[in-house]
Amino acid sequence: MNETALVFAPISGILGLLFALYLSNKISKEDTGTDKMREISSYIHEGAMAFLTREYRTLAVFILIVFMILGLFINWSTAICFAIGAVFSILSGFFGMQVATKANVRTANAARKGQNKALEIAFSGGAVMGMSVVGLGLLGVGILYIITRNAEIVTGFGLGASSIALFARVGGGIYTKAADVGADLVGKVEAGIPEDDPRNPAVIADNVGDNVGDVAGMGADLFESYVGSIISTLTLGVVLFKDGRGVLFPLVLASIGVISSIIGSLFVKGKEDSNPQKSLKNGTYVSSILVLIAAGILSYTLFGGLKAFWAIAGGTLVGVIIGQLTEVYTSADYRHVKKISYQSQTGPATTIISGLAVGMYSTVPSILFIAVAVLFSFFVMGGFANSMAGLYGISLAALGMLSTTGMTVAVDAYGPIADNAGGIAEMSGLPKEVRQITDRLDSVGNTTAAIGKGFAIGSAALTALALFASYSQAVGIKAIDLLNPLTLVGVLLGGVLPYFFAALTMEAVGKSANEMIEEVRRQFRENPGIMEGKEKPDYARCVDISTGAALRQMVLPGILAVVVPVAVGLILGAEALGGLIAGSVVSGVLVAILMANAGGAWDNAKKYIETGEFGGKGSGAHKAAVVGDTVGDPFKDTAGPAMNILIKLMTIVSLVFAPVIAQYGGMLINNLVK
Amino acid sequence: MNETALVFAPISGILGLLFALYLSNKISKEDTGTDKMREISSYIHEGAMAFLTREYRTLAVFILIVFMILGLFINWSTAICFAIGAVFSILSGFFGMQVATKANVRTANAARKGQNKALEIAFSGGAVMGMSVVGLGLLGVGILYIITRNAEIVTGFGLGASSIALFARVGGGIYTKAADVGADLVGKVEAGIPEDDPRNPAVIADNVGDNVGDVAGMGADLFESYVGSIISTLTLGVVLFKDGRGVLFPLVLASIGVISSIIGSLFVKGKEDSNPQKSLKNGTYVSSILVLIAAGILSYTLFGGLKAFWAIAGGTLVGVIIGQLTEVYTSADYRHVKKISYQSQTGPATTIISGLAVGMYSTVPSILFIAVAVLFSFFVMGGFANSMAGLYGISLAALGMLSTTGMTVAVDAYGPIADNAGGIAEMSGLPKEVRQITDRLDSVGNTTAAIGKGFAIGSAALTALALFASYSQAVGIKAIDLLNPLTLVGVLLGGVLPYFFAALTMEAVGKSANEMIEEVRRQFRENPGIMEGKEKPDYARCVDISTGAALRQMVLPGILAVVVPVAVGLILGAEALGGLIAGSVVSGVLVAILMANAGGAWDNAKKYIETGEFGGKGSGAHKAAVVGDTVGDPFKDTAGPAMNILIKLMTIVSLVFAPVIAQYGGMLINNLVK
């Protein structure tokens, strides 16, 4: 195998995109049902596109500023890579959303005939997002590396992907939860109308939120994880193998990953009335096994042994385990969620305490397995005898986790499409049986979303740690010594950032939800016809409020993540910045796991009570569980997922600015203490 | 000044103890009021003593086991120091509680005549605890150092103090919150009887809890902070100055601190009806200023310059600032608590979210100031040119924060005495005016407690970091490199421990509270005469439940803190253990600040609403705020404060076991990867 094999990367990227195009066309041909369904789905589609357009307009300013800074202080090649990364991330979100908001109504319509067709459409919609993510990611990294032959410059692409991801996750997360909380509190609790009732003015915003948060936001998140894991392997691989094998391996493996995901997605088919979860799992298993076989062959061909394969396999395995752990802590089939439901009987306080405890407990095994993945991949590839190879091993573990990203995103994005389909069915007054099918598809989506979140956290931790090693290379320091007080201070500052970030985003949700609550109350008050079903509520106004609030409040957190690492590097120096990264990774991963799992557990504890346990719906326990669920919403859908991106973005910012920090870093403190 | 000045330390220690004895006798001479008051106070006294006796019996087993391990694997001198440290910590808790449970009834009685005398008695009671802590601490460290002339062996004393502190804090914290939550939920909410109503079977347990948690637990906590800061300065001072000046400085300064605290406590006097907070502040200011003057003179005499003074002063200043920050985030005079109260209007979910956000925000300035303290004291004493001196500077900053511990503990322990006095007044049916006075004294206690908590966290962070430096010295490693994956894994494991610990202790409170709730419900059900006031409830049974639950559930967290660092050191090696310490300090401090401030803020948000804001008592906002307060209880009084001890205990365990880890550390992993 020689260097021309590099072209595999962009070719597979294009292949992925073509497959996405094929699926998209197939979905478009499906029937969109009744006029009422079309009307509602067009509201959702327009709301989602309006949000994206306004979001991208805001981001354009940010991209331009960072582009100029990079050009002037680093170099214009990196700046251009950055811009391409940002644009590609935006494009993948855009494609994914376009199709997701087409697939929802068609899924609802297919559900009128049966489960199987509905599952196929919903999953195909998700697969478009998945293929767009990996297609554009691999195309971008592949072509840019072939042109520049410089891994450091390609890092700019990762920076672009990461910054857009942060804004998309935070903005989308604020949007979706503000709409969700607003719709629930006034609609369900105050006005006593069911979920997805068309009389609720916030109902369209709520459904738009599923798309901008769980489709576009999640897609951007995994786009950057995917790109980040490839880039971290590239930067270390260039140093390790002078003959280019270190670069060839991740690019070819990622290419095979794309093709495996395509093949895997063809296996997502079930018999009518079979468990949809099984079909989704089949697809995931097929693509994982294909990638692992390829990794073995590739490892043997390129490196003459199976060390690289073991690192990849270790990462994949730990990724699966962390995903399963998430299920243990957040599914009502296990004791943790049951315990929270039980504690709900003594009121909301005990619900909150037990949920937080479950979230905290869940950090322990997750961290242990991440630690195992780090040590295993380090020692299997090189250990202390060849620590560069060892670090390369850690990046391979991350790559292993993310090699089937196409499939992961497809499964993840399938959830909100099914959720939306249910909403459309409800609002269009389709028969109950339709809603039952979409509910069934949706409930599987909740589980897969939880598993996907665990996966995203685990891979983020490994990617960040691998990028951390690249950073030390790039900045030219041999050690990041904790006995140096500057490093310690860096760790302290890095540790506190996720807390600050979580507080900012949680509060943003609270503020935006309050605006939404006021608006919904106003509409009910001023137009009594709405509740009587005689007047149409002003959906657009609610969509607008969510959009405005999300955009306003995503700016500060986003800027912080970029500015803080550079500032710490310049003021306190390269070692302190190393400490900052390590501190933020550890603290961020902990907060992310806590929030994702506590949030998921509260959600399912509520649902468990709704099945009739501990008094069922309407009981005191249920009311307490609803409080838990509401607290959990910003945890699991806003603050928690943003952590993954925060830690990777800060690491990649440090990596890109490494040349500047190597030259000017710590000047202030050095002058001060003279 | 020469080495004989070392005897200052034990002499001042004895002086502190004599002053405690004097105050204790003075309190005993005060009138104990009516028969009813005496009866109730005897219940509290007996309940508290019963708990302590059973707790100490459990601890005896632990002490014996660790004593044997230390003797066999380290040396018998260290083992003896450990035992003395444990016994001294127990003694200080025992003395303090004895007097606190005497002072409460006398404070209640004095409040029948006026505020001033009541303040004096309550504060004197607290001062006995304060003087016992510093007296025994300084006596122990001073004498043991004079005898052994070996700082490493004296570290055993610190280990004894730390382990008892952890059990006392965790056990006391579980006890007090189980009783509190149990009494409130059944009494106030279900039965609708007021706080401290003698018909509530858990009311005595609740009052006992104030003593075992906030007096004995808090005293043991600060005993170990105090001892830890002196020991960390000693261990570094021995290496830095071969002529003993490095040892003389902390011991003499601590001696002056004791005397300053005695003098300061004499200034805690106010005019009738003056603000009691002002009197307490006066005392604190006087003792701080005296210590600072002494530090200046001592610094100049011993080191021929003011560098050491600046490190001390920097630490003291940052301690004060962190205390004030705590007030900003937890007092209703500032916007944060008002915001939580405002959010309570939309229900418990928004109360919880905004409280968590406030807690998270509050970590930012606290961490920044801790970082400033670290850098300032490091660079002012030596910087990179003399990094040993710099590290000594960090330990001096911690010493500076803790030099007036006598006064800090006195002010802290005053709170629960005033609280208890209020309870006794209520239960004995004293007139309303008496309760008003004790309430006023109590509310000041809440503020001082919050400030004291901030102080405890800041000093714990600095002490742990200083001990961390001592650890690297003792274990003989030159660097703890974050680029070494073993270190990184250590940081990850260290980071997760506080989460595990917090989950364990929070859940313990939940379980114990449930037992208490069941028992109170049972008594009400089986003896209807209780509610009619005809029958006396079975107080002893409730006391027994809290005691049993607390003792059972303090064991696992306590053992974890000792076993994990040794296990990580032996399995993964000395550098990984260094990472573990750093990770646990950063993560633990963050969790501690979050929990202390969120808990304090919820508490005061509830009280703010009770003053009539947002609908006042009984409104929806109030009900939501009560939920916040109940969640905050285990945060601020159990899990949060235990963090401080956890991080210090793990550090000191590592320090004591450094010789073993230096020899055998990492053997497993080294053999494995060969």
C-alpha cells in the first residue's frame, strides 16, 4: 500500500455524500399525507430553517474575526482550513436538518400503514445526517491533507468544526429546552392540554427544537469529534512514522468506516411489529464488525503486526461499554431509575437528591473504563519504551470509538425524527394507532440517544487527551509538571471552566424558558379563542422568541472557550495551558457524565411512574418526578452535551495557537516576577 | 531567637486549654433556668454524648488497625503519633460538645433577661471548642516535634487528626441531616406542627444533630486543617532551612495565633440590642491584626525580610475574601439569593436549576482567588529561582489563613449553641421574646457558618497543595508529568473520587432520613396521645436511629479515603498517585464550593421568601423554596464539608505512605507491561 491510497479518503467522503443524496431523494418521493400534516410540517420546516439561517448569520461574524486572527498571527493556510471546517460543519447541519424536517411528516404518514415503513423512513432521514457528517468530514480532512501535506495546518479544519459545533450545541440546546419547558409548563401544567396539542402556541417551537438541538446540534457535535479524532491521529502519526504510514492508517480506516456505515445502514430493517431497537442494533453491529476486520488487515499490512488493531479494538470496546453503562444508569430496566421513582414518593427534594446521586455514581465506572482505554492503548502500542507510539495508541482508541460515526449519527438523528412524526400525528388529528407506532419508535430513540451521549463523552475524553499530546509536541515542551505552581493553577482554572460554562448555559435555558412562558400565557390571555380551538395561535412568535434567546445566549459561552485558553497560554505560559487542558478535560468529562445520566435517569423515572408504578400519572410521586425531569432537561440536552465540545474546542484552540504560545507564552508572568 | 523558642508551641497550647477550662467553669456557674429547660437540655446532652461514645467505639477499631499497619509498614514512631493525633482530635470534639450542650440551656436562660448575656454565654461555649482545637493541636504537634525532631514522623499526628475528622464530619453530617429532614418532613409538613415542637419525636435528635454535626464535626474538621497547615510548613521548612528556622517560624506563629485568639475573644462584647454580628467581627479583626503584626516581626527576625510576612498576609487576605464571597453568594442581601427566590415562583424545578447555577458560578471567583494565593505566595517567597522556598510560601499562605483558627472555630461553634438555645426556649414554652433573641443570635450564626465554610474550603485547598509538594519530596520524584498517561489516569481517578464520595454521603442522608420518617410516622400513628400533648414521644428511639444510621454509613467513605491513595500508589506508582492528589484537590474543591454555596443560597432564599417576599410563607414560591432548602441540606452540611477533609486526608495518607510507595509503587503495572 502506498501514498496514493490517501485518495481513498476524499473518495469515500464523496461516496458517503452520494449515499446521503440517494437516501434524500428516496425520502422525497414518499407521500406527505394529509393537507393538515403538510401544513404543520411546513411550520416546523420553516421554523428550523429560519433558526439555522439566523444562527449562521451570527456565526459568519465570528468566523470572519477568527479567520483574520488566524491569518495574521498563525498563517493564511490554517485560516483557510478553519473557514472550510466551519463551512463544512454548517453544511452538514444544513443538509441533515433539511432532510430531517422532510422525513418527519413522511414517517408520520407511513405510520398510518405500519411500523416497518415508518422505521425505514425515519432511519433513512437520520442516515442522511450521518452520511453528511462523515462524508464532509472525511472529504475535508482528506483533501486538505493531500494538498497541504501538513497535519498542523489541517488542524485549522478541526478548529472550524469545533467552534461551529460549540455554537450549534449551545444554541440548539438552549432553543430546544426553552421551547420544551415553556410548552410543558404553561400547556401541560397550567392549561391542562396534552403534549403536542395544536392549541399550544409553543408546540411548533418545541418540535423545531428537536431538530435544531437533537439533529443539527448533535450532528455538529459528532462532526467535530470525528474530525478531531482523525486529526489527533494525523498530527501524532506524522511525527512517529516519517514514511507516512501514521497518516495513511487513520485516513484509510476512516474511509472503510464510511463504507461500513453505508453497508450497516442497509441492515436496519425488521419484520412488521418486531422490536425496532433490534434493527438499529443490527446495523450498528454489522458496521462495527466490518471496521474491526478492516482494522486488523490494515494494522498487519501497514505496521506488520496487530498492535494498532488492538488499540482500535480497545477503543471500540470501551465505547460500547460506556454506552451500555449509560443504559444501566438511565433505563427503567435497572435499579437506579427505579430507586429515583421510589424516592419520588417523598417529594421533589428526594427525587432531586437521588437523581444527582445516580449521576455522580455513574461517573465512577465511566471514568474507570476511560482510564482503562487510555492505559491499554498506550501500553499496547508502545508504553514508556516508545511513548510517542503510546500516545498514538491513545488517539487510535478514540479513532476506534468514532470509526462508525456515520452509523452512530444515523441512529441518534433517527430519534428526533420519530419524535417529530409523533408530534405531527397528534397535531393533525391522526388516529391513536398512528401515535402508538411513532411513540414506539420514539421510545427506542430515547434509549439510543442516551447510549449515543455516553459514546460521545467517552470519545471526547480520548480525543481531547490525544490532542493534548499533540499540543505538547506542537508547543515544544517535554513535560507538564504538576509540581510547577503555574501548571497547578492551570489545572484549577481548567477545572472551574466547565462549572462556569454549565452555569451559563443552564441559566440561559431558564431565562429563555421564562420568556417563552410569558408569551404563551399572553396568547392564552389575549386570545381566549385559542383554547376553544377557534383561533390559531401565533406559532411564529414563539419560534422567534426561542431563536432570539438561543442566539443571544450562545455567544458568551462560545467566545469564552476560544479566548480563555489563548489568554492563559499568553499570560501564564505553555505549561499552565497544558494544566488548563488537563483540568478542563477531567472536570468537563465528570460534569458531562453526571448531567447526561442524571438527566436521562430523571426522564425515565418519570416515564416509569407513568406506567402505573408508585401511584402512576397524576400522583404525588409523578409530580415530584416531573420536577426531576424538568431539572434534567437542561442537564442532558444543553449543559451536559456542550461539555464534550468545550473540552475538545479548548484543546484544539491550544493546538492551533501553539506556535504563538511557544514564542510569547508566559511573558507577562515572567516579567512580573523578575 | 533560638531553638528553645520551640517550647512556645506546647506552652501556648496549654495556655489555650487553660483558657478553655476557665470559660467552661464560668459557663457552668450560670443558671440553667426552669426544670423543664433542664429536662430538655439533659435529653440533648445525653443524646449527643451517646452518639459520641458509640462513634468513638467504632473509631477505636479503625485506629487500632491503622496503628498496626503503620507500625508494621512505616515505623512505630509514626504509628504512635497517629494514635495521639486521633485521640487529641477525639478529645477536642469531646470537650467542645460537653461545653456546647451545657452552654445551650444557659444561653436560653440568659436570653430571658436580654441579648447581651446570651451572646456572651453562647460565644464562650463556642470559644471552648475553639481553644480546645488549637490548644490540643499545637500541644500535640509542638511536643511531638520537640521529642522526635522529625517532621515526617509528626505527619502521623496529622494522619490521626485527618482520619477522625473525616469520620466525625461524615458521621455528624449524616446524623444531623437525617434528624433534620425527618423532623421537618413529618413534623412541619405532614403533622403541621411548628419547628422545635416538643410533640415531634425527632425534635431532640434534631437538636443533638446540631451539636454532633456543627460543633463536633466542624471542630474536628478545623482541627485537622490547622494541624495540616502547620505540618505541611514543617515538612517543607525542615528541607529548606537546615538551621531550624523553617520549623521555628510556623510553630511560633501558631503560638501567637492562640494568644491572639484569646485576646480577640475578649473583644466579643456588645451593648444591649447592638448587632451581634458586629461583636463577633470585632473579635475576629483584633485577633487577625495581632497575628499579622507578629508575623511581620517574626518574618523580619528569623528571615531578615518581609517575604514570609507577605505570604502569610496574602493567605489571610484571600481567606477573608473567600469568606466574603461566600456571603455574596449565600446572603439574601445580594442578587443571587434574590434571583433564586424569584425563580421559586415558577416551581421547584426552576428553584433547583437557579440554585445549582449560583453554586457553579460561585466556584469561579473562589478558584481565581485560590489561584492568586498560590501564585502570589509562591513567587513572593522564591519563585522558580528557588522553588522549594516558593512551595514553602504556599504552605505559609495556608498557615496564614488558619493562624486564627481558635477564633474561627469559636465563631462557628457559637451558631449551633444559639440554635439549640432557641430550640430549648421553644420546647420549654418560654415567652416569645426569648425566642426572638435566640433567633437573632442564630441568624448571625448562619452567616458566620457560611463564611466559615468558605474559609475552610480555601484553607483546605492551600493546605492540600502544600502537602502535595511535601509528598513529592517524601516520595523522591522530581516531576509529576501530565504527559505521562499514568499521571493523567491518576488525575482522572482523583477527579472522580469526590463525586463518588458526594453520592455516597448524600444517599446515606436520604436512607437515614427515610428511617427517621418511618419512625416518627409510627409514633404518631401508634400513640395518638403524642399529638394531643398528653403523651411524651419516644425521643430516645429517634436519637438511636440517627446514631445507628450515621455510624453504619460513615464507614465506607472513611475507609475509601485511606485505601484508594495507597492502592493507586502501589498499583500505578508514585506519579499516578501525584496525579490522583491533584485531581482530587481540584475536583473536590469545586464540588465543595458548589455544594456549600448552593446549599447556603437555597436556605436563605427560603428565609427571604419567609420575610414576605414573592407571596411569603405558605405560597407556591415558599413551597418550591423549601424543596431547594431540603436538597441543599445534605449539600451544605454533609457532602460539601466532607470534601475538604477528603482531599486533605488523601494527601496526608500519601505523604505518610510515601516511603512504601517510593519502594514498591507501580510494581504491578511495571510487571504487567513488560
